[in-house]
Amino acid sequence: MSGSHDKDLQSASARLLKQSHSRWYEWLFWAVALSLFVIFGDFIPGVPTRLMLLTEIVTLALLALSIDLVLGFAGIVTLGQGAYFGLGAYVAALLAKGGAGTFPMSDPVIGLLIAGLVTGVFGFVTSFLVLRGSDLTRLMVTLGVALILSELANQMRWLTGGADGLNGVMPSAVLGIWEFDLWGRVAYLYSLAVLFICFWLSRRIVNSPFGLSLKAIKNNPLRARAIGVPVNARLVAIYTIAAALAGIAGALLAQTTQSASPDMIAFHRSADGLLILVFGGAGYLYGGLIGAAAFRVMQDVIGNITLQYWQFWLGAVLVALVIFVRNGIIGMMVAGWARLRKGDGQ
Amino acid sequence: MRNRILSGLAAGAFALAAVPALAQEVVKVGLILPMTGQQASTGRQLEAGAKAFLAQRGNMVAGKRVEIVVKDDQGVADISKRLAQELVVNDKVAFLGGFGLTPIAMAVGPVATQAKVPAIIMTAATSAVVPQSPFFVRAGRTMPQMTFPIADWAAKNGIKSAVTLVSDYAPGIDAEKFFKQRFEEAGGKVLDSLRAPLASPEFSPFLQKAKDLKPDALFLFVPSGQGATLMKQVIDRDFAGSKIRVIATGDVTDDDLLNDMGDSVLGMITSHDYSADHNSPENKAFVEIFRKVNNNMRPNMMAVAAFDGMELIFRSLEATKGDTNGQKLVDAMRGLKWMSPRGPMEIDAQTREAIPPMYIRKVERKNGELYNVEFQDAGSIKDPTHTHTK
Amino acid sequence: MTFVLETRNLTKRFGGIIATDDVSFKLPAGARHALIGPNGAGKTTFVNQLTGVLNPTSGQILFEGQDITNWTVRRRATAGIARTFQINQLFAELTPLESVILAINERENAAHEWFSPLGSRETIVDEACALLDRLTIGDVRDARVGDLPYGKQRLLEIALALAAKPKLLLLDEPAAGVPESEREQILDVVARLPAHVALVLIEHDMHLVFRFAKTISVLVNGALFCEGTAEEIARDPRVRQVYLGEEEVQHG
Amino acid sequence: MLTILFDGVAYGMLLFVLGIGLCVTLGLMNFINLAHGAFAMAGGYLTIVLMNRYGISYYWGLPAAFVFSAALGAILERTLYVHLYNKSHLDQTLFSIGLVFMSMAIVDYFMGANQQTINLPPALDGRINVLGASVGIFRIFTIVICGLLTIALQFIIAKTRFGSRLRAAVDDGRVARGLGINVTTIFALTFAFGSGLAGLGGALSIGIISIDPTFPLKYMIYFLIVISVGGTTTITGPFYASLLLGVADVAGKYYVPEIGGFIIYTIMVAVLILRPQGLFTKGATR
């Protein structure tokens, strides 16, 4: 009896560990993302270059990923992630502009790290505002912070260029080797690499004991406190991390488009990020990634069909998705998979 | 699961690939316009203007067929930059054009420079735009070109003091700066300069402040398409009763909106290069064809900028005999002169800025509709801000 | 004699209402104590002050001789005060195993680890499995908590509290709402709780109280009405009158 | 000075009528309806069409806008919204944003993208002197209508049978059903009424501003600010919040234009931090 019991115990540990192992479809996902570079990188005659669109998707995906950490795992509803996105964009753009294309100030990687650091600090300071209150309160406080910051960006013309935005943003070559090119090849690979690293870190976070405590807080903060979880400290920590990731996403966008303008910090960034995450499915990490790709591709395709009225069809898809599906695209895939397995069993 | 993911990806890949391959003798013009959102009406006028040009002239020039590709920039700079890049790389456009707002033009500048593709600025009216790229050529007009004539007119017509109220963004600040500069040079005094947020739904505090300062005149500027709310509240505030004249650049009494503003704007004085009422055979033909192909819409200054932008493109292609080398095309545009629906047009050979004719106009009722009726020719003004060459 | 828990003149007012009225109370280590009283007697309010959810208006709370009156919920929890809830307060989306590991992690100060994956500390997983087995819910440790039958959820309530290795465990109506068939299982578990843990049972059910408690306090209108051994309380006519009498009426 | 106060009050009143329907759906039905502005837009455009195309008077346009938006609200509530009551707030947000996108495209298709406006009837146009300050007649008209509406609303909720049933349905839907109250109908009527008020607000607002297809998105933030500052448990909370925000916004832009843009956002954040339940709620802490 004791033998089988020991085996049982081992398998409990192993099963938990297995949850953090990567699956074949995850490898497939990243392999596909990488192969898109070859397909749409103007290497195959007749296939158009869409790397700039893909780069935009990658930055949006990183923004949505950062929202997933706070919303999908810690349960904080936020409409203010655009503030950190925009702040990161301005920091990176100012650095690249200030360095005028020379090392170290214009170096993209250093710019990215500094942008992440600055937004992380700002996220830490503002995180104390979201510790109390209901969903609506948190929504409005985060939105309020974002609106104030975007108004600041508009007013501080001497620094941000005001409504004109910043131009002459010249990040130097990535790692001193690869210059940003017109096809967006370097931009895509660079952003994809950054997304991968950030994703991998996020994945470790949510599968760790720390991540487990976040899920517990999301489920039941009262009980979490009662068993000794320092709820506020954990929320501050994850909010800060997410802010830094959003800042890195903004910095990526500023570097790859070589500009920064007030619309990078505007309300619609926060709204887009949240929309994309819910569209893809919150709480899976991949939701933001798949949501960003699906959303932007859909927007592009419908926009090519009906230039002026694409918003109608996009809206219709959102409405239908909510009515017929739970938990966005991934929720739909999970439900479909479950039905498939059930069918096999019969 | 595998099938689902794969089919999903295949659908995405198909979507990304769904751009037509190009034919040989076609010259493509990529227009990046705001077709949705706040500036959508500007985008519609620009597109309609370009369509009117093709309807009038046909689409063949120098043995090549000109095709227009329109993209929606959603008013967002980074999307515009991506669209410009895709138009250059995928559609192999020979020209870019449009650009609703200054930051959008600024974001596209590096692409035009890197790809050596001429980019025609039709809207963004800040003087700072064109120097950003050697491939920028302006078909519209700049803020000082519009504000100098009205400042001159005010100084000569008994107005000693003024308050300015502009939208808080680059062209607005340009308008404020150049009005003040010119008006004070002529001996006037600007009592205060007010700036309203770009998306402001409520102008009343600013208007009340202007009224309380009791100037001889109130000078207004808001972007094209945004004048209706402002004028409504200006009328409501009853400046005429306080003996304050209201003057503006023509953007406020936009042809697109003017007819809905009602009789209260009758007599308002503005300065601009284009009025749908301009009395010339070129303009009559333009308005006629424009209304015909665009569902009887009335053209405004955006439409004429797109029309002239297409004119520039056709004339430069004629000059290069169909050669689409960007540098040659830009060089061909320098110093071009032609008769536009707005009057005699010229491209400054040094600065690549447009030199449009300017007029002082007054809102009047004609054939049952409101028009900006030109009553004074203010001549052609070079943009005074840059003296750079190249 | 050392006391695990002591309150001195504990008083809580909500506006004009006195919910806890000058309660002075001592609990020895390893006690098996029951806190009873009619509905609205202030039992839950009293417990909420012990665990730090509510702050008393006046008076003191001492834990192992230390004044903990102003400590936070978390600090008390880590010091060794654990509780179960009258209405289940569980993590519906987690599994029982994850829930218990979470509690052990907090106790072992391992919960801030963000890089190493969950389950890499085998001793913690082993301990969690053993605890779940002891509470007879080892078989469902990988199910979703929200999907468990009610009785098993009640047992998980106790497991979560025990995971902290508390010195004092407050059980708030552990068998409330549990169907008769699963009731015995819970009573068994309560009876087998480690002897060194001081237990306070907040209960309505007199069978459960007399079966398990050695000492009893009766709370009426927020004040300590009387205290004594189970036999003394059972015999006390005043208690019968104010409490058991009402109980009869309720059940009748 | 007094003029600024009047302008601010009129602006605030307008915000109140535009936003109160959202407050009702959120506070009473626990539904986040970001598409609320679309109903206001529908009322505004209906009035424009009636006046400019059919020459119907503005005074008829106002009730027509109310009826039209209320009917639209009732239809959408029965066909679409009813599926969403049990979904999460996030799903509701996504859904109603989808509706906003659709409404913007629909209006763009039928009405065009440019700003549209109306000419007020002469009796409402112009200015008069009130206590030595020059005040727009239409702003007084707005204040009077919105003031009457507020009193009527307060009366309906506090004094009528419908009001007490509504309160019961909100407190506990299951119990109310047990008492024989038709909760479904009550919710549908409430939703339609809230939408109708938004439509009326839209028709009133085109007397002060012009309207374009981005209206629902542009005003969404203002509605949310009113609600979060005023709280959702009463009618009076959002009312005072609207007045406060209207006056603060107008006065701020008049006296300190440099920071005028920050004022309402700062007020909102400050209020939410100090009193997360809203500024004008009773017993703020639970």
C-alpha cells in the first residue's frame, strides 16, 4: 500500500510540474510566428510584405499580454494600460532622438530596458490607487490616470512635441548589427524576440507559487488574506510588472515606427488592448497574442473590402462573439476541443 | 485542435496575401486618408476630389494608367506609417498623398525619404511638415498663408484689438502665432490667445472669456469639418450685439458645413484660397464634375487640394514622360504653374511649398444656399517660415 | 497556566448597537472549546475581531501573551490563528491540491517565488497530499474546487485552515448545510484534529457541541453569559432558558 | 461670473440627462452599457432629420427623439441585451463596444461623416439678461427641462408603484419574482426609459453642439465620469456630480485655461480614491 501511495505522491508533484511544461502546440505557435517572417518578408515573389502589420500585431500582443497579467490572473480590471504603453513609447522615442542614432542612447535594447524601468517605477507608484474599490472604480481610476497622462503629453510641448508628436526618432541598429529596414524585417524579428522573452517570463510568473497566489486573490481575496497571503503587496508587484511590460510594448512601437505621438498614449490604446484580450480570451496568456492577430487581420481584411464601414462588421463580430462564445477565441477552441473529445469517447 | 489551429492560421495567411499583383503599365498613387473617426469628413472630401480629377482628365498620362489606392489611417500616426511602408513595398506606388494631421505626415516622412517616393501633402497645414523630407511636396496650403491675409484685412478695417481662439494642436498654434505676428506688425494688439482642446465639445468658457475681454474682433481657427459646433456657440454668445467682429480662416466656414450653419453666419469675413463659389471657368467645371461623381456633394478646400495634388502628379509624369524615378518626379514638380479651380497655383521651386492665391470672403446667400463669396484678392503669398533651399 | 488566547474587556459598537459587550475570555493551549449563543448573539462579530477582519472599539486581544489588537489579518494568520468560514470561502477555480499548497507556501514563506514552477518543492507537495488524505479528500485533489460536492468543500475549508499549522483554530459552524449522509465524515475529522491545536467551535448544533467540546462559553446579546464545562452548561437552567429554549422553538 | 455659472449648470444638466440612463442600467440592472451614447446619437440625428428634411418643429423633435430612442432601446433590449444580463462585466463591455462600432458605421452610412446641426426656433435663440448677466435662452431652456426631468424621475422612483416594484426587482430579483412582480418587463421598461432619456439628451445637445458619428465614443468617458463620481445607488448622486463636473469644467477652462483639461479627470481620480463608492452616496463604506 505504501508503495502505491509513494508513487501517487510523486505523480502529484510531477503533474503540477507538467502544467508548467510547454506543449507541442505552443512550440507550433512560435514556429508559425517565426515562419511568417519568411512567408511575408518579401522573400517569395508574389507574396506581399506584411511584416509591418505583423510587427504592429506583436506590439499589440505584448500590450494585451500585460493586461492579461493584471486582469486574467490577478483580477484587476484596467482601462489605463495605455498610459504605460504611451509612457514607454515616449521614453524610448526621446532616448532614440536624443542619441541621434548613436550608441548608447539610441541603442534599441538599452532604450527598451530604460523604458521598461521608467514605466515600472510609474506603475509601482500608481498601483496603490487600484488596491481598493469595485471593478468600476478600478476601471475609472486607471482610465483617469491614463487621461491625465495623455493630457500631460499634449501640454508638455517642449519635451513631447505636443500634438505634433516627436520626429527624428532614430534608433540605432539592433545590437549594433541590424539596421531597421523599409520592409520591416529587422523590426519584426526584433519585436518577436522581445515578445517571446516577455512571454516566457510571464509564463514562468503565472506558473510559479507567486502566480498561484495571484489566482487565489482573483478567486477570493477574503480567504487569501485569511490564509496569510499579503494581498496588497502581491497586487502591487504584478501591477508593476505589467506596467513595465506595457512600457516595453510602447517602446517597441516607437522604435519600429520611429515616431511617438499623442495617439500612442490616447484612450483608444487602453481600450484596444482590453478589447483584444477579451476577444482572444483572458487568463490563458495566449489570449492577447491570438486576439491581437485575429483582431488586426480582421480589421485589415474588412478594411480592404469596405474602406469606410469596416467598423460595422468589426462591431458585429464582437457582438456575435460575446453572445455565442465564452472566454473569447481560446474559450471557443477549448470548448470545441472538449466537444471533440467527448465525441471520440462515444 | 491541430486542425483548428492550422485552418485558423491558413485563413490568416490567406488574408494577409489578399493583395492583387500589379500590372505593367500602371502607375499607382497611394492615398492615406482618415476615412473613419473624428477627421472622416476630411478623408471623404479628399477621396472625392481625387475621383473628380480622374473623372475630368481620364486616368491615362504619358502612356500610363493611373490608379488610386486608398487606405484608412484612422487618424493614428503609427498606422499611417505602416500603411505608407506597405503601399511602397507591396503596391509599389509611385506617389503617396493625403495625410490628415501633422503627426501623420511627420511619421510618413522617413518612409518617403528612404523609399524615394514623392509624397503630396494635401491637408496637414503646419509649415514644419515639408522640410521633414526632400520628397514632400505641398498641394494644399500652410497656416501663415491663410492667416496673413485676414490679419492684414483686420488691421486695415478699423480693428485695433483682437483675441484669438484656436484648436490646441500644431496648425492651431501656427494660426495663433502668425495672426498675432502679422496683426501686431500692422499696429494691432492681441489681448489674449485662447486654445481649446482639439476634441472639445464645449467652447463656451473660451468664448465667454473672449467676450469679456471686449476686443474689436475675435479670430477663430479650428480644423476643417469641426466648425459647426464652434459657430453654433459663437452665434449663441451674440458677439455682434457686443460690437465684436468674428473673423476666421476659411476652415471655420468650411463649404462642407456652411449651408447648415444658418443665416446667423451671414456677413462673416474669412480668408482662404478656395471657395466653391470662386468665379472662374476652371472652378465651374470642377464643381460640376465633382457634384456629378460624388452624389451632389459640395467640394471644400480639401477636395481642391486633392484635385490639385492629382494635377501635380499628372504634370510631373508628363514631364518625365512616364518615368517614375522619385527624384525626377519631385524635380519636375518644382516651379510648376497651372490654373487651378482656386486660381493661379505655383509650386515654390526652392521650398516645394504650394503658393496658392488667397482671397478675403464674406458669407452670403446665393441661389438659396450659403457661400463664401470672394470680394478681395489678397494675392499669392509664399510661406514665410522657411528660406531653406534644396 | 499559559493561555493561547485571551481577550480583555473586548467591546465592539456599530453606531448605537453593541455587538460585543465587554468580553473577557481565556483559552488554554490544546483546548476544545465551544462558543454558543442564540442567533444574533455576536458570535461571528467576535470571531471577526479575533482574526482581525474587524477592529474592536475598545479592549485588548492577546495571543500567546502578546498584544495583537492592532495586527493585520495576515500577521495574525502567520502567527498561528486560522479559521474556517460559516459560508464557504474557497478558490473556486483552483484544485484542492493547489489551494492547500498555496496555504503551505505562505506559511513556509515560499509564495513570493516567481521563477521556479509550482510543484518544484516536493516536500510541500507531499505535505499537501498528506493533509488532503488525512481529511479524506485526497481522491479529489485535482478536481476543480467549484465542482466539488458541498461536504467535500467543507472539509477543504478545514484543510486550508490546518495547512497553516495553526496554534488556534476557529471553526465557524463546520457542518452547517451539510447533508446528513456526509455529516459524520466531517465530525470524524473534527474529532481527529491534532491535540496541541486549541480549537474554538462556533456552533448552533448542540449534538455536535456536546459530542466534542470540553468547555463552553455562552454569548448572549454580545456579552459573556456564562462559562463552564460541558456538563455544567448542560445542567445550567439559565442556559436552557435563554438558549436551549429558543433552540427548541426554532426547531419546533 | 454668473454667465459662467449658468453655462456650467446647463452643460452639467445636459450631461446628466445624457448619462442618467447609463446610471440606471448599471446601478439597477448591474449592466455596463457602453453603447449608451449610441441612443443619444440616435435621438440627435432623428431630430436633425425631422427638422432639416421634413421641416418639423424642434418642439416636436424632442418628444419624437425620446420615443424613437426608447423604442430602439426596447427592441435591442429584447433581442440582444437580454442575453447578456448573466454574463461578466467584461463580456458586457466587449458587447456594447461592438454595438458602438456598429452604430457609428450605420450613422456614417446614412447620414455622412460630417458634423451636422440644426437652427433653433427663434424663441429659443438669442440671449436675455438674468440678474445682470447675459445668458443664452436655450441654456435656460435646457436647465428647465432637465430640472423638471430630474424631479419627475425622483418622483417616479420614490413614489409610484412602478418605482417600488423596480426597487424590489433590483434588491432581489428572485424574491420580487416570488411576489408576483414581472422582473423581465420591469427591466425592459427601465432600459427603454433610460434609452429614451438619452435620446432626449441627444436632441437637446444638438441645440448647443453639432453631432457626428463619433458622438457615442466621444461622450462615453464623460458618462462614466459622471457615474463614478456620483455613484449608482441614487438619482441625486449623478445629478450633483453632473452639476459639479459641468461647472468645474467650464469655470476651470475660463479661469485657468492652462490646466483646464486636467480638472475633471483630477476630480474623478481624487473622488474615487477618497470615496470609492462615489461622492454623493449615503453610507459610503460597506
